[in-house]
Amino acid sequence: MTLESLRNGDPRQVGPYTLLGRLGEGGMGVVYLGEGPGGRVAVKVIHARMDADAGFRRRFAREVAAAQRVARFCTAPVLDADVFGDVAYLVTEYVEGPSLGAAVQESGPLKGSALDGLAAAMAMALRAIHGAGVVHRDLKPSNVLLSQVGPKVIDFGIAHLVDSEMSSAIVGTPSYMSPEQVSGVTVGPASDIFSWGCTVAYAASGVSPFGTGSVPDVLLRVINDPPELSGLPGPLHDLVVAALSKNPAERPTAQDLMDRLSTGPESAARPEVAGSRAPVAEPLQETGRWVPENEGALTAASGQRKWVLAAAVAVVAVAGFSVAMAVRGSGDPGADGRTSATGASRTTGATGGTAKSTPGGGGGGAGNPLRAGGTVAFYSPKEPFASEQAGRWRKDRPKDAALMDRLAAVPHAIRVADPGVRPKVAAAVTASGQAGAVPVFMVDDLPGSDCRPPADTELKGYQEWIEGIARTIGPSKAVVILEPGSLVRIPGTKNCDPGGSPEPRYQALRAAVATLKSNPGTAVYLDGAQAHWPGTEVMAERLIGAGVERADGFFLNTAAFTATEPTVAYGKELSACIGVRVRSGGSGCPEAADADPAAMPHFVVDTSRNGQGTWVPDEHYKDPQTWCNPPGRGVGPRPTTETGEELVDAYLWISRPGVSGGRCTRGTDGEKDPERGVVSPPSGEWWDVLGLEMAKNADPPLD
């Protein structure tokens, strides 16, 4: 560790310890090299602003007592402390040697036995720390010192007891934090295992497995992306992959790490049974620990596993930027809103500084961030399909790769469509809050498909899921596009099940709107289908049934390619019809002149695929399927609130350009699309040909 001279204002004596110089400074205090009765030691003096707090002193005393129980194996043990004196301090063994981070920066990554020894030493240290009932919560390269007797883990004195009441504050360093730390939920020993994997990966390559960049970028990669693990040899690579599982329950324990690291491949081998490979660890089901069934279980990409946290994400409900403000280090997105190399993007749209009017009825429009006036910025991580395609093309097709990068950088609706989405929502809200931007979420998990009515148990689970999303968003600004397609094919309609009833679906949507709108800064829009299909009167009736007057309005064009101008014209017609019917209680669509502007809902338009408008085929097809992978289409106007239309709150990118609409046969025999001469990918799959085509035909062009 580098020793600096004492500064003006630094103490010269603390208790029986003479301070000789500074070793470093952290969030809790300054670490000094001290000379005491037993020789040289490291003395951490707690910041005055913290030790003046009686509550902190009590917590500090509890944590010191826990830290003193930690065995000395591969750690810098706690030797002394004064918890209630004039100055609170903690004394640990002084470890002479560079930190792992400094050593790698100066001499390069570790290899061979040096890397294996580091991994084993850190695992042993974690076993000792966890055995004392402590969680480190900030294991990283700077907290591992390379002493003459081997690596030692330091700074676990700031850890909290496993069984203590955890604070909602986030402790950690972004590149080495676990997904549960990012989301602000209670953390346990498994969080340190994740940090162990990150630190070992850094030691082997010189870079964090989740990269660098702004805090929001790094946090989103920790939540969503698989790690980059170059430089790790096979067996250690497999163990690090297991440690970096997004699901804490799937990670090995510190003891598991030690067992695996201390067992050679040959001696660990056991007879193969039923054609499967030998287990790599003894069964541990009775202890609730990590139990890989076979070695292949270790090599499964962590990004492919489902991550469902048992605990609710509560920290983000306090403030949309709480995680970013509490973690160490910072990184601001570019002031011009441009995308960094790490994948976050945003764009702005001005409303001319004038807030748009709020429609009447219920609380619709209250707190809508799209109508706040001034400049509105949108945030999302890079669109994953286009971003991955850019990476594949970067070497051999640099121009196309650059175009895909620009496509990926345009803010798009963030998909929210499975049970474990709250950490994803939390990370996006956090990043958006720090960037001063608004995320747009497309919520798409309503039970029942098209005409099938949902079961009561499904609806109950759905409402609980919506409540979890609402709690995660909390008071932060957000836009929710609620259930695309939910009001197109529904029970009780002639093209579906005439004998059924649409009421359960309406009820589910009304309840979801009420839950989401209980947040002061959340805007919610319901499905308005597309221009003149299934029809103005039909959609007006369904939107009223779904409670559009309690929402912020409706959205259009997510399943179509209709140009902006005719879509806006249809939206005005639909809005007027709803306004008249809400005021009069009648049916049909009377003259728009009878509409009360205060009762007319606003709307947003999906412009992600409408730059070239609707496709009109030159050939005659029995079923042209103009919605299915139409050729020659392009992306449309970028997301903005500067629409020039009072009722149009924003143009948004809701659909994903480049995603296949399915197998398009256009009424012909066979599987090929006669217009393109190939078999289209299944619905929902990325198609590079389609994505590049839409990027090249963008109107306005992609900058």
C-alpha cells in the first residue's frame, strides 16, 4: 500500500497509536499507518460526520464485535477498536504489499499458480468472514492485498451482520457489485461470491467482467448481460461462471469454492453414471448449499438463467437515483445525450417549454412526465438485437455495423414481460434518474391469449406482478405502454368468442391502470390498435371499458407501419369519439364537433417502423399480409415530445425494428415469402436483413 504524508488537520495520535502516514481514504474514514505497543498497524479513523451519530456508534460497535470473530485465515484481522471514545477508530493488522488492482495495473494479469492461489486465498477469506456471520459487501481488487505471505482480504470491518436489520443504502463498487446489491435488496454471503467471481476475472484479464463506463451502464450490464471472461483457464473459468450466476441461490458457497479449488481433476473424478459426467461436488441438499449435478452445470451461461428474487426491490421506491448516488464512483452520461461505448442511450425532445393540457376524467394525465413542459429526455440501454448485430459485423462489415450501432442507440421501450423483471426495472429507473431522463416500459404479460379468457388465479398473480413493478418505479418518472394487443382480439367479440365476455380483461386492465397511476410520476397508455382497425367505434368502446379516462390515454401503431400523419389523424378521430361517448354516455361516434376537449384522451404514436409508411405490394396476393415483414420499410421519427399536436404526447419507439413478424406466405403454398424469396424467421426473432433494411430506409435518416 502506498504511504502518503500526513496532511494538515490529520491527527498525530489516536489512543495508544502514533500515526505515521496515510494509507488511503474510503467512505467511512481515513486509514493511517500507525505504530503501537505491538508494532505497526493500520488504523481506520471514522469520519467526524459519522461518529457524531449515536446510532452509527451503536452499529459500528456491533460490526466491530462481529469483525473480531472473523478467523485470521487470509484476512487482515481486527486487533483493537475504540467505539465510544472521543474519536472512533478500528485497528487491523498492517499488510505490507500492493493491492491486487495496483499489481495488475503495473505488472499485468496473473497467470497459472499465482491466479489459482489468489482465487483460493479469497475463497478461504470469505469462508472465515461468512463463518463469523459477516458479509463483506465490497470485495474488489483494491480490497485484496498481496502480502509476502499471500493474498489477504481487508476492509470487512464495514460489513453488516447477516442477521442484522439491513439498511436500504447501497454499499459497493459498481463493477464488482452483485445484481441484488444493484437492486437494493437485502444481501447475503452469495453477494460476496459474485464479487469474488468479478475479482478473479479482473485478476486474469485486467478488466472487470462487466466493463467500465458510467455507473448506470455498468449497473445495467451487471443486471442483464453475461460476463466477459477472457484470460481464465478452463476449470477456473467454469467456477467463475457459477459464481457470477444472476440468481444468488445458484452460486457456490465459499466452502464449495475451496472444495473445488483444492481438488485436482483426476482425484475429483468419479465413475460416470447413465452417460452423464461425474459430479464436481458432494451432494449438499440437506444444507441448502450449491449443488451442481454435473460439470456441465458450471458452464451454462449465467445470462441464460432466470433470475427471480424472493425479496421485493424497495430501495428504488425511495428515489429513482438512489443506487447511483450511494455507490462509490460516478460516471455521468454525455451532456449531449450521445451514447457511450457501453450501451446506454438517450435523446431529447422539446415541447417548447409549455406543458400540454391534461384531459378530464379521473386522474388521467396527472404527473405525466411527457406533459411537464421543457425538454424531455428518454433513456434506455442499447437495443440488444441491433447492438449484438453491430458486434458481429464490426470486423468484416464496418459500415453496416456503424448503422446498427446508430439503430441500437435510439431509445426504445424496455420490455417487461416475465416474473423476474423488477431488478431490470429498478436498474432502468436508477439509470434514468441519474441521467435526468424518462424510461418507457412496455408491459406485456397479461394472462390469456387473444380470445382465451384468463383464470381467476392468473389474474390475481398478474395484479401482484403489476404491484411489484409499481413499487419498483415508485415516485420516479416513467411511461408505461400497457399490454399491446390486449384490446384487439378479446373474448365476447364476433371474431373471437361471441359467447364470452370482455369484462374480465377490462377489469384486469382497469386494476393495472389504477395500481400504476398510484405513483405520482408514472404515465400509463392503453392499447388503441392502429389506424381504422379494428375500427374507431370498436376501439372507443373497448378503451372506455378498459378505463382510458383513468389512464393518460392510448397508444397507436405498435403492430403496423402506418405513417405518422394518418396515424395522428386517426388518433384525433378516436379521441373525439371517446370524448363524446364519455360525456354523453351514448354509443357510436357522433360528430367530433360535439367532443369536449377536457374529456378527450391524449395518445402516443409508435414511430419505430413507419418511416416509409404502409407497404402496398405491386403483385396481387390472395392475402398480402402487409403487416408481416413488408419490404422496403424504414424506421421513422426519433422519440420526442415535440409533436406539434396538442393531443399527441410523444412519438415513441415501442416495437423493435428488425424483429420478424413471422412466416409470411401471403396466401401462397409453401413456406417461402414470395416477396422476398426466403423463409422468414419465426415471429419475434431478430432478422439482420430486416434490421439493416429498416436502418438504411430510415426517414429521417439515422445520424
